[in-house]
Amino acid sequence: MTAQGPWPDKMKIRQFRSRMPATIRGWYAQLPKSTRHEWKLLTTKFRKLYCRTTGSYAERYFTMKMRSSETALQFFYRLNAAAVKAEIPF
């Protein structure tokens, strides 16, 4: 028995493309060529658009963390916006 390693990115893209429904094919076709041929970029864009978190707004609020790229004030504004969505009085 031979051990199989992980799939190469080209194979992942080919499998992804062959199994996507027509609605997603339209989205895929409008992507830049560089994104369609780069697995990490493709999955990031796909997840951002089609995969929503299943947690509640309150859960998201209580688990928020400050991003390394944002200032304390930016985090505070983002936290307040999340509190409004979660209907948490602040």
C-alpha cells in the first residue's frame, strides 16, 4: 500500500471547480486569473463570501480580540458595533 500525500493546489482547484454549482461558477468566472489559480487566495475569497459563522452575535461580541493591524480606537468602534448587533447595552 502506498502512502498518499496531500493534494497539490492544482488538483484542489480542479476538484473545487468540477463540483461547484452554477451560481458559484458565475462568481468564479469573474475572479481575476491570479486568484483562480492560487488555492489560498481562492479559498479566502470563497470563505469570505459564502461561509458565515454560525455563532450568535453575542458570542462573537464576547470572543472579539483586537487585531494586530488596528488601533485601540478602531477596536473600540468595532466592539461597539458588535454590541449593537448583539443587542448588548453598553
